[in-house]
Amino acid sequence: MQKSHLNRQVWAFPLYFCLAVVVCESFHYSVPEEKKSGSLVANVLKDLKVDVKELVNRRARLVSEGTKQYFQLDPHSGNVLLQDRIDREALCGQKDTCVLVSEIVLENPLQVHRIEVEIEDQSTGVVLEKQLDREENAQLFLTLSAVDGGTPKRTGTTNIIIDVLDANDNLPQFYQSLYKVKLTENTPRGTLVAKVEATDRDLGSYGDIMYSFSQVPENVLKTFNLNKHTGELTVAGPIDYEEEQSYEINIQATDGGGLSDYCKVIVEVEDRNDNAPEVTLTSLTSPLPEDSPPDTVVALLRVTDRDVGENGRTACTIEANLPFVLKTSVNNYYQLVTQQLLDREKASEYNITVTATDKGSPRLTSRQIIHVQISDVNDNAPAFEKSTYEMQLQENNIPGLLIGLVQAKDLDMEQNAKVTYSLLPGKVRDQPVSSYVSINSETGNLYAIRSLDYEQIKDFQVTVRAVDSGSPPLSSKVVVQVVVMDENDNAPFILYPLQNGTSPSNDLVPREAEAGYLVTKVVAVDRDSGQNSWLSYELLKATEPGLFSVGAQNGEVKTVRPINKRDNFKQKLIIGVRDNGHPPQSTSATLSILLVDGFSDPYMKSVDVPKDEMVQEEDRTLTMYLVICLAVISVIFLVSMVGFVAIKIQKRRKLIASSALNFPVGPNFPENYGDAGSGSLSRAYNYEVCLAGGSLNSEFRFLRPLFPVFSVEPAQSQGVQGVSSGSQDLSSHQAENQLVNQPIAESCFTPSRAQAPE
């Protein structure tokens, strides 16, 4: 029964060893003690299931567990031979079994086979019929009888007293062969684990017992300490449940004679919550495309806790308000998945903190940060900085001049954010827009291709398209309004009196005219706009200096003093007209004035009023007409402005509507369009200066436009002007004839002003 128990222990160790190293078998052999060196113990070829050639090729060798080698292996035959004589009692004492353990190691592949050789007892002593036991009988009393062989037989007796001397024939005996102890991990050093105790029935030194470890692994020697005199087993090193859950400690009790007994102490380590959970990142998808749908698996996590029971149960969470969520899987695995759509433009990366907490007491927590980058997809079209652009370009520009810059930003990155610019097809004054401007496809700089004339085109629109380089590409467009800025490149143009040089006009002034008498009015326009079209009048030269003056703002020519008989019959005035541009442009008009007698006598005689009152009445009447004329002009100007603004608003609406359909629409302005705020006349107006015969009273009246369409074009040479007004032409020569032929009737001069079509 004891041998069977020992065999189970012997077989248990090789099984554990095989599982830890390689798949192997354990072989058991026996050999009598005291056999001479070189004796055959066994042949292992059959048990190993190999032949001699394989045994040599795989470099078979025999390794003993102890320091002394009792056996050797002949690889050429497979024989295990005895290397030296073995004394069983010297080797194992009085143990029932004496087993020597060795290992046969084979390479390629690695195999380790355990060899157990039992040493059989061959001693033969048959002196006593049975073994003496001092502990039962310390003295034996024998009567020895000696009988001879004669007849009759003779007998002699003697009493023999045998004192049975003590021999070390009693093994130490443990009170328990097995001790089971529970020990909490992290127990401090010096803590008593167990106390083993054995007794020996022998006397003296044979009864003195010493305790020691018997064939224990290294970790036991580092962890526990055994008092050799008392048998107290104490903690000598750290107790970690996660390293060792239990210890099997074999303790040997040896008496003075060398006999031993064995017991086993099984120490079971109880777990404490001393290990925080561990979060292991098994897999990670990073960078993650921003268009990933919900429930896309981003990472696979595993949470482990080296503790057991409640101490090893864990829960895993992440922060709130993230587009991710943790889903529990099997075997403590967790899936980090998306729970909503991602937007790289809002968040290009996430640092997700995973928190794992166990259920122990106290609870332990660990954290793992997962860095997830979001990769870009082309989901953002280029966006212009402005909804519309307005750029200014000075007229008479040089071709290739930079007009301005349009820029579109793309919130994507790399190729998806690379923007190129182009002009959408369109027309400006029936010509392709590409013949007016060009755009740099990379920078968005807009350049003028041709030189522009403000008087020909005042503004136009182009549509710029921005396209990214993504797949598929996304685009957007914006309308650029290019406003041509006026430059003072046009000199004033004299509308009245006509300066055609062929039929000069003569203005008649009665010699009875007093100071302040309105002779005529110089009317001029300027094709420029703004302050470039503000005109001022100046008397440059006169036949009689000091006789006439000209209004600086209105161009009215008046007498400065009364006309006397010494003044020349024919007066010549040169009126200069200058605009307000930088640098200013100017022109001049030549007036011929005839001083006549009796031109207004009948009229003067018919009015019997004092001279002073007449003059005052003339001034009041003239002032009234001027006020009326100014009021009418102002009203018409305001109406024109309202109409102009209405037309612009209507065209702007059409432009916006056409832009929505990707068709650029530009305004179509007539060539001779007049600027309402330029200071020049935009409609055909008639001014009448009427002189009645016989009176110094003159009339300045404003009449409605004569013709619906009126255009003015400069003649080929300076000072020669042409006026066309529908189907009627009025020359100074006709006016002069009219005045001469009808001296008593009212005579009028009618300067006209150009009208732009609405």
C-alpha cells in the first residue's frame, strides 16, 4: 500500500514535467543493489520506439537529477548501464522504496523521457527469527540447552540474558502526514504558517529529530522558512496569489541515525484585491474615415484582472459625449464602435480614456487611453470668403493688370482641400467674358485682359467657380462685380453755342441793356462722371474787358455794366470750360455778340414804368424763371434717378436669378449712357431765352424735352461739335436769321442736352 502511494507520487511529477516541456513518457526499471559497474539495467529502444540510428542522430543522452551520475546510456545500443556500485542503505536508508530518477533527452524534435530505476534490497541476514524491538523488550531472557548425541542424551542448560541495545530502528513519525493551511496573499514576513511535529521511539541521538525541506522547488525555498529544531514553517518572502495559488511543501524529519519520515504541507493562498484590472488593446483601426457609418468597430479591447471571484470581476466604461460607445462581447472583450457620424473638420482626433473597475473591496481602477485619428474624405465643397465680390478697376488700365483676389477655403485636407479656380462662360456686351478678364487657377487672382473705357462700360459681372481635387470633386461659385472707375479722360463738350466753325452764332444785345442783362448761356457736358464731370466756366478773353461776365457754375453770360455808344458793335468772347478732375480737362467756346440799336424800343416804350422799377421787375422775373427752371430740372433729375435705381434693382434680381441657373448675366448698358449723378445732362432739354422788341426785359424759360432720343457726338476736330436731335437740326445761322427777320417777336435760343436711352 505504501509503495503504491509512492508510485503515484513518482508518476505525478513526470506528468507535470511533460505538460510543461514536451509530450513525453515515463519509464520504470529496477536493478538489484551491489551489482558491479557496467551491468545492464535496461534497453530503452523498444520503450522509446526508435531505432539505433535515430537514437544517434537525435543525440540521445542520459541526465541524472542529482549531482552524481549512477547510470549511463550507450547510444549505439540503447542500453542503460550501471556506472558504479549502488548501496541501497547508504543511498535510501530504510525507505521501503529507493528510486533514482534520470532523464533521456532527444533532440530534433525535443523530447524528454523520465527514467525511474528502483534499487532492490539484496541483503540476506536470517540471525534472529524475528527482529528485536528494544522498545517492546529491552531485555531478553533465554535458557540455552545443549544436548549431546549420546545415549542417554545429556543436557546442559544456561541462562542467557540479552540486553537489547538500542538501534536506530524506528523512523521518526509525524503526527500528520498531510497538513493543509490557508494563507492570505501579501501575508507579512515571519508569519507562522504551520508547525509540523514528529516523534522517534529510539533513545539518545537516535531519538533527536531535525526538520528540513525535502526536494522542494526553488520558489518554496524563497517563500518559506523552516525551523529545523521546532518544525515551525514561517513566511520568508512575498506571497502572491497571482504567482502561486498553492504550495506543496515536503518536510523531512530525520533522527540522529539518519532515518527519516516525510510529511506534506499544502498551503492554499487566498486571493486579496491587490491587482487593478488591465486593459489590453487587441486591435485598432486608425486613422478612421470620417464617413464611417454608425456601429463601425474602431477597436477591440480585453479587460483582465489577475484576482479571482468578485475581485476579478470588472466593468469597463468610456467618457460621455463622445461619438463612440463600448459594447460588451464575450470573455471580457469589448468593442469600441461609432454611435454617430464623424466630422473630421470638427474633431480630427480623439483621445478616448477607457476606465476599467473591478468589484473587489476596495475597488481598484485602471485606465487606457486610445488615440483615434480621423481621416479626411471629400465632404466639404470650397467656400468663398464672401457671398459676392465687388472689385474696382480704373479705366484705361493696362492689359494684364491685377483686379483683385477671390479665395475659397476648403475645410478638408490635402488633395481634398486643393482648390482650383476657373471662369464660368458668360458674356459682357455680347462678347465672351474670357475676353475681358482671366483668373489664375491656383491663386484666384483676377486679371484684366483688355483696357476698359468707363464711357463704354461702367461695370460687368463674372462668375468664378472653385473646384477641389477630391474624388468626386466638389465645387462652388461666386459672382464678382467689376466696377470700372472713371478717369478724367474726357474734356468738356460744348453743347451751346455750336462750335462748328461754318455758321457761327451771333447773339443780339440791345445797346439799352443795363447791367445784369442775360445775354446767353453756355451749355457744356462732360462724359466723365462724379467730380470729373463737375464743370466751371471762366471768361478767358473779351473784346471789351469788363463789359461781360460769365457765371462760374451755370455758364450764364451777363452784362457787367450798361452798354454805351462807345462799345464796339461786334463783341467776341472766349469762354473756357474746365472740369474738376485730376488733372483737369478744359475746352473753350467762342461767342459772337452784336450790339444793336432799337432792338427793344417798341417793347420798352409800351411799358411805362420807371427805369429802376423796370430793372427790379426784370430781375424778379428772371429770378422767378431761373427758380422754376431749376425746380423742374431737379424734379426730372430725381425722377431719372428713381428710374435708374429701379432699373438697376430689376437687373440685379435678374442677375441673381440667372446666377442660380449657372448662367452669368451682366448688365447691358448703351454706349452713350449718361450718369445721372455726373453733373452732365441726361435728357434733351430746351432752354429758351426770349427777347421782346423795345424792352430790356429778357425771359429764360425751361421747356419739356422735344424728342424722345437725343445723342451728341464730338466732331473730328476740337471746337467743332455736332448736335443731332431726332429729325430736327437747329443751327446758329437759322437762329440769327430768325432774330433778324423778326425783330419784334420773341427770339429764343434752344441749347440741347444729350439723353441716354432708358
